[in-house]
Amino acid sequence: MTTTPQAIRTAPAAGSYELDQSHSHVSFSARHLMVTKVRGRFPVTGGKLVIADDPQKSSVEATIDVTAVESGDPKRDEHLRSVDFFDAENHPTVTFRSTKVEDHGDGEFTLEGDLTVKDTTRPVTLKGEYLGAQESPWGDTRIGFSAEVEVSRKEWGLEWNVALETGGVLVGDKVKLTIDAEWVRA
């Protein structure tokens, strides 16, 4: 089946889907020194998606591996894994569980859910887009989604920072998360 622009905007077929880890990740960006943004990514290592006949009754769970953070700087990555940030030795994963889906039509939706970081769970609302379905060369059906949210890292206890002599801080509080996930129909 070839996906056309019209097919992209229809709801995915009802059923259960497993995460394709090699084509899924969470990227982040946060301010550094108040003048630029640092970007990085985490792999999404587990997940289950259930598309209901009524798409608004669908659900998703995902696990993010913070031990494998990549920001382009090995020292920064090690610092992000330390107790100053994720304490990856004691909390190697971040989890997300949806609580509500709201279909806005034309492939756009909002996804409410609980994001757990270091034993702290807070609600988040992601703005998402269904990217379409495709039959793969391996004989399975794949679907894709993208979603974004901006969070305050302090709400999850990620408060480490350094005040700058000229004002401001080394690391901004607001972090933009972008999720790209590919799912395989079970």
C-alpha cells in the first residue's frame, strides 16, 4: 500500500502495535548560557500502542533510556546521567503512560499522560501528529507519530544549575521534547 497525502490524514487501523526501537527517539533542547540551545536525544526502548475503534479511546506506553543520552559531548552526557540530573544509576528509565487522547482531525491530536522521571510523576499534554501508515518491505504494517511538549525540568527535581556573574543561569529551566515513534502492527 502506498501512502498518499489523503491517507496520511486518516486514523490508523485499530489494533495493537509494538515499538520499532531503531526508528524511535525523544529529542530535547534546552538553553545553555542563556544564548544558545543544546540538543540531544534519548532512545525509546520499549512501548505499546493500542489504537481503539474510537481513536480517542486509544492508549500508549513508552520507556525512555536515560543511560544512553547523546548530546554530542561525552562529558555533558556523563553529567546528565549523574545525580545532578537523571541519576541514571538509580533511575535508568523515564516512562510515559497516556491518560487521554483528543482527536482534532486532519491527523492532529493532543495526548495527555503521566511522565515519570526519578520517581516523580507529573501530567503533560503533548501536541501530536499522525504521520501515516505504510506496508514495509518485510511484510508488516508500520505507522508513525510525532509529538512535542515543553516542560519545566524543575517539576521533576532536575534543578542543578550555576548562576552566571552577568545574570541568568548556565542551564535553562524549559526543555522542549520532541517524540518521533514508529510502530509495527502486532
